[in-house]
Amino acid sequence: MNRAVLCSIAARGRRFNQVWMVKPHKLEVWRDKVNRRLKEDLTKPVTHRKREKEAREEKEGWPWNDGHMADHAAKLIRKEVLGYGVRKTHAKITELLVELKRLERLGCTMGPKTFNVLVKHAFGQHDLVTMKVLWEDIAARGLPVSQFVWGKILFFHVTMRDIGALKTAWKTYLRIDGNREALLGTYINALAKAGCREEAFSLFRGIVGPSKGNYHAVLPACSSYQEAKELIGEMENTVGTDLKTYTELIELLAKLKNPQMAQKVFDKVTKVIEPDSLCRDALLRAYADSADLPGLLSAIKIFEARSTTTSRTPIFIVTTCTACLDLPDPDVPYLRSLVHATYHNYRYKCKHKDQFRLIAFTHRFYHKLSPDEGTTFKRAAKLEMDNRDRHSYTKRTGYTL
């Protein structure tokens, strides 16, 4: 231990400019004090931590039950998320699962409450690999998790495009929970979005007195605008319609690639009801999916005039420009300048999770132009993102920057 270290330790609490003014005859006294303190610190923290652990276990009850394990998992996730400030990055859920399994081997209980916390976080972060692990564990244990979690599990299989696993998950839910009516609308909506329109309509027609939520669930299963219009007419005569009904209709028209009709529906609805961000996003998606760049920019200009732009506006612009590259004779200089201006003007204005998507779609555009431009954009994006952001983005999406 050199003199600088001893002086800095001994002068704890003093001003910095006095640290180097230690008198030589006091150095031996302080060295003895430091050595004595170091000897005490070799044993004191160990016993202190042990006493704290025993007191905590006695207070909370050891081994932990399901509620304590759920609180422990939530604290670890919150600590990981808040450790990056306000940025909602991907939590190290794999290490969290290892820790919970270790506690379970010590006698703790992992029950429905713990898996409710884990599934909610994994699905919210789009961690499909962890969702698969959690789903297999829930099915093997036969845990009665909440209906909210069952809904996330159903839509996880829709995202994975595995219809067989979706039907298996529904049968597992009926075997464990048994409350068919509580989650039937969610299952119908999952079937509709998975492409099983006949089965979705069959289950819907079997409902006695369908609710407004059941109509919203089966609406994506319509194969044409006329069929959806008839369904909405039936809905108006029974339970009535609202803004969500027409938002679902606009999303259906986006899937059918009919942005002109989507614009007519949007204009008709906005005369009566003030549209929300979901309704505006549905209209922009209709233009983006059809690669209608003039219509998209016109709609965005109207939204900006009303100060009602959404956080996903730049994403729709970039995806539309990427789709326009597949059209015959695209105006590449104009598209490149538009994407460049959109990225640099909006990258810090949108939400943090949308920033990752904007970077991914912008890279896809440049890579489609040429691999060299894609590589150049990658390098620039790496300079703008710190290590935590890159790790979070890779873990969440599987896309390496």
C-alpha cells in the first residue's frame, strides 16, 4: 500500500487539497488505523450480510412462496430497466430465469403470479424465444395463469404463424382454466389474424347474443369490404358501433390494399368522432402497405396541420419508400433524399422503442439500394447508439447492428 492510497484513505472527509499535505510523523499512526480497519472489514461485512439475510428470511418467510417470487422477479426486471434511465431496454430475462430456477431448487415456489410477471414482460419486449420457453413451462406445470397472460400466449402463436400450436394452446387453456366464454373473443380474433376465417366465423355464429368485442374480434376475418360492411350493418342494429369498429375496418382495408376506401371511411368517421392515434396509424398503414407515397405524404401533411402526428409517422414513410423501390422506374434520388430527411428529422422525436424500428427500416432501405450504402448506414448508426442500446436491440429483435 503506497503513500498516496494511505493519504487518500486517512484524509477521508478532508478537502482534496489537504490530502497531499499529510505530515510524516502522522503517517505511521494513520497506517495503523488503516490496517486495523482493514482487518475488521475482512470479517464484519460477512457477518453483517448474514444477519441481514437471516432477518429478511425470518420476516418474509423462507422459502419464498409464489407471491414473494413474483415480487422478486418484478424487482429484478425493474432494476434492469431503470438501470438504463428512461430507456426501456430488454431485460436480461435469461439470467433472471436461471436465478428463479436456482431459488426453486432451494425450496421456493414458482406459481401463476411469477409466470404472469415473466410473460407480460417477455411479450412486451417481443422476446419470442423466451415466450416459447415460458409457454412450454406453463403447459408442463399446468399453471392457472391469468386470462391476460393466456391472451398473450395465443397471440404469441399468431406471431409465430403456428396454427397448430395456437389450437393446442386453446385446448390447454380449456383444460386448465375451463372458462370458455371469457377468452372466446380473443381466440376468435387470433384465428382471424392467423387466416382461419371459416373457423373464426363458425365460432362467432355459435355465440348467443354476441357482444361488441366479439364483432371486433371477427371483423379481421372478412375477405372483402362488402362482407365487412354487412357485418358492421348487423352490428349497428344490435350492439352499436364506435371508433374501434371503424379502426378495425380501416385496418382490414389496409390488408386488402385499398387505401382510397380507407380514406373515405376515415373522412366519414372523423366528421362524427375525433380519431385517436390508432385510427390515424391504421390509415397511414393502408397507404404504406399499398406503396402509395403521394397519398401517404398528403395524409401526413393534413395530420401535421392539425398537430396530430403519431410517433410511427417516420416508420410509415421509410417503409413506403422501401416498397416504392419495387415499382417500375422508381425515382431513386427523390426516395433517398426523403428517407435521409425523415431519419435525421424524426429519429429523436419518436419514442425510444420506435427509434429502433426506424433504424432497422432505414437500414433495410439503404441495403436494398446497395449493400455498400447499407454498411455505411450501419456504421453511422453504431456511432449514435451506445453499447446498451445495441445489446437491447439485438436481444429484442434478433437483428444485429
